[in-house]
Amino acid sequence: MRRGSIPGSTGTVHPVRVLGDPGLHAACGEAAEFGAPLVRLVEDLFATMYAASGVGLAANQIGVPLRVFVFDCPDDEDRRHLGHLVNPRLVHTGGPEISGAEGCLSLPGLEYGTRRHDEAALEGFDMLGAPVRVEGSGFFARCLQHEYDHLEGAVYTERLRGLRRVRALRAARRAPWGPGRA
């Protein structure tokens, strides 16, 4: 992205993979090269995220098994956080664990209370290889942890327990996009 350009404005919108797609359940590999292909991927992720009205999107959600995600997410004080991370490492979670509504572009229309730490920090790189540290609290911390989980091959339903998990998976199976309906 050129400085001053709108993220995703030159990107291509890709279909978002849904629950049951094997690519969502496998850990992503590290991006080995920085530069034009990674810039294109980040642009495509932003374009796809905005087209789907999301606040975050991981590369494996569009079928690219690399450790890359984008975000355009408010925190609890309504401050906007816009950016991307390449090869992130979760370096801190803290504060109380809070159960809050969580959705996912890979489970369209479904939202369930999910426990997450109220603070998170990740370190990684931008698409050109410069080191980046991103910290968040509240809803933005939830977003960071959610996208990081995708890179580890996990979907938020895997954090649900008991009846909440049963209901979420049942709703996913019954959804028009549900596993096995493609």
C-alpha cells in the first residue's frame, strides 16, 4: 500500500472460507519473503474484510496458509485501530478474562459469548519487513486474539464449552453455508 492510499482499494475480494474448510483448522506457515506478493495479499485481505463487513481477517480465511492478518477495529473507547501483522507472536495476554459476543466471517451470522483476556500484545512485521508491536484492550484485544487463533488453526467455536459449544456447532450445521452444504 502506498502511503495515504485506502487499505484494500486496489485489492481483490476473495470468497471467505467457512467452518469445516480444512484450511481453517491447520496452523499457518510463516511468510518467508516480504515485498510485492505480501503487499498484494494484505490489499486482498483488506478488500475482502471490508466487503464482508468485518473487523479482522486472517490469510487462511481466504485460502492462503500464511501467518498474516489485517484489522480495522475499534477498542472500547471507540478508537480505531487499523493495520496488519505478518508472522505475529502473541507476547502478552492479561487483565481479566471476559465473556463477550464474538462472531467470525467464517461463521456468517453466528455470534456467541467467548472468553478472552481483556489485554493483548503481539509482535511481528509489516508487509515490508519492518518490526511492529500492536497492543490492545477490550474489543480490540478480542480481535487480536481471535485473528491470532486463526493463524494457529483454531476457530472461536473451539474456545466454547458445554451447551454454548453444542448450540454453536448445531447452528453452523443448520446454516445455509454450513459444513457439507457447499
